[in-house]
Amino acid sequence: MPGAVIIGAGPGIGRSVARRFAREGLPVALVARSRQTMEATAAALAPAGVPVLSLTADSTDAAGLGAALDTVIAETGLPDVVVYNAALIRPDTLGELCVAQHLEAWSVNVAGAITAAAHVLPAMAARGSGTFLVTGGMPRPKPRYVSLSLGKAGVRTLVDLLDQEYGPAGVHAASVTIDGPVAPGTPFDPDVIAEHYWRLHTQPREEWEQEVVHTAGTG
């Protein structure tokens, strides 16, 4: 039975989004770099009673991430929704990082999302339905977060490209842009933010949004 795939299924957004989809009865496939992280998220889904498939893969390893997605498709079918939530979040200023460090950040923040999209969106388009959601951020570039600002700008452009390429075939590509630090019990509570992902996935086609920005004032 097709369901949801969460890439970057760690504590915070990834775990909350996984719980949100599981609450609706969707089987959930979890992809994370760390087995410990993945198992903790799987345990958090137990009360929902849905099938959970747990896989380890590094989002920067195209072959490994592709193999994980192939396993999901082989065992549960082409997913209804894929959420790319992996990110490398660290403060850095202009000139502080070397080229290799910038490429490392870009590979997590953007290239991994490209790998995932290229692996599943053509098949979703052939089927005529599917959702691909990316966790965004930095609606305004910040000079103390140069690599992250560049990465999130890249994510925004990627979603636009995916919408142009696959939207006409019935695939909804969108981002959830989070304008603040994620923490439980704050306006940026991950459980509150997770509602955006479910709403985007279930939007009627004529109401599709390409980006939702979650701010401190978002209810």
C-alpha cells in the first residue's frame, strides 16, 4: 500500500511529519543517516499502528538514497508523498567556509532533494498523482548563515522547476519554509508545523500552493 516517505526522519520536523501522516493511517517509510535516530522515530509511530519501514541512507549518497527509495517502492509501492527534510544547519559567514564545506552543505540541502525527486517524480507523473514536499527556510538571506541561505534559495528554485516539469502531470511540488528556530512549545513547534505538510498533500489541485511560510504569527 503506497504511503509517505520521510527523508531526514530525525527529531523535530521529520518525526512530527511522520507522526502526522501516520495518524491518517498512511504507512510510513523512514530514511535517516543514523539507525539510532531512525529507530527512535519508528518507536514514536508505534501508537498509530501503521506499517513502518525503516531504512538508513545518507542523503548525500545518490546511490544509497536511490537504493533506499527502490526498497520502499518494491515493498510498499510508489509512495503517495515524499518529504525531503534533510538539512545541514550551521552558522557561517561570507568567506568562512572553504569550497569543499560549501559543497558539503549544498549536497545535503539541495542535491539530496534533487536525487530524491529524480528518482520518484517521473513515476508519479506517469501515474498522474503524487506529492513532493521539501522543508525550506530562510525566506530572507542572513549573512550569518551563508551556506544555509544559499541552500534554501536553491530549494525554492528546485520546487519551482519541479512544479513546471511535473505539475501538469498531477504531481504537487511544494516547500514549507520555516522562518525561525524549531522547538516544542514555541510558535515553531514541530507538531504545529507538521500540519502544513498534511494540508499541502491533501490540497485539491485547483488550490495547490507552491510554498507555505511558517512564521511566529502562523496559527
